Amino acid sequence: MINVNNDWQALFDEEQQKDYYLSLRQFLKREYSERRIFPPMNEIFNAFVLCPFSKTKVVIVGQDPYHEVGQAMGLSFSVREGIEEPPSLVNIHKEILSEDVLREEIWSSDLTRWAKQGVLLLNSTLTVREHQANAHKDSGWERFTDTCIKALGADPRPKVFLLWGSYARSKRVYVTDPHHLILESAHPSPLSAYRGFFGNNHFALANEFLARNGEEMIRW
């Protein structure tokens, strides 16, 4: 059972009783017993553990976890120190350096520090098979994470939703409260970063919005 020990728990408790989630749970039991699945089972819900619902100020939507050994850690786009940075994360760092924005003096590929400041680093699918991107697509995770996005999108406390790429942008329909800021652009992948991710100024715009609404800015 999911136990995140914060204010996400009520929503999780409700979802865990539904048929789709019970099916998902059985699917994951088989997958973790028969195949190599990422992230480790105890890290699947890291994004929620590190970033409580009431503390969430920025939502960054990814698609599914990295699928090579040692990469996935339950936070979209993040890898631990010492792991080679995936190209999308390299491009995220380049964009941050190009912006006039509050940031850490020393860059780290481990984005835990963002999560602790209120950035929900949410993949739509929370698990994946080794070497097989999108292997757990349509297993039930999307219904679960869409429910989380809907809850955040309906909450009146102002938040920033950073939606990069067509898949993430499809989630904007769940952001229904007018107090939020939705920022959309191309994905930071090398295949698309030069078609609108670079120069989007999203990190600075997010901080400006947070400051206008009386929230502490993110140190990127």
C-alpha cells in the first residue's frame, strides 16, 4: 500500500481502493518479480514524499522514468550525482544558465533540492522496464497521476505548471483553476529543444509568478 506520510495520503487512500489501481498493483507485483523495473520499488512515489500537496508551487510533468540502470529515482528528469546526465537534463541546465534566474552556484543532476522547495517532478507513468521506454504505458499509472494533476489544477492556491512537449501539454485540460500559470514549450530533448525549449524563459517566469503571489522563489 502507498504510504507517503503527508497530505497526499487521503487522495492516495481513495485511489488505492479502485479497481484500476488494484489491477495496476497486481501488474507491478508481476513485473518487479519477473523483470528488471525502475525505479526501485521504494522510490516509486519519491515525488510525492518529497513534495507534499500543500507545499507544491511548481509542477513539471514528464512522461515515464529513465530506463537504464541507476538513472530513475522517482523524480522526473532527475538522476543521482555520479550518473551521466541524460540529454534532456543537460538541456534543462543549459536553459537555466541562459536565464536571469535565482539558481544554485553549483549545479547538481539530483533534483531532490527542487522537490524540497515545492517542485513536483511528476512522471505520468511511474515505472518502466529496463531498456524499454514507455513499457508501462497504459498500465493504469496515467489514471492515477492524472487524478493528482486534476487535484492540483483545481486547488486555488497559485501554482505554475511547466508543460514541455506535446505529451505534457495534453495535461493542461486538468488545470482548471484560473489562479494558476501554465507555461508550455517544446520538450528539452535534443530532438526538439531548439524548436522552442531553449529561450522559453520558463524558470524565470515561474519565479516571477511565485513572487507576485507572495511565494518564495525556487532556487534552480
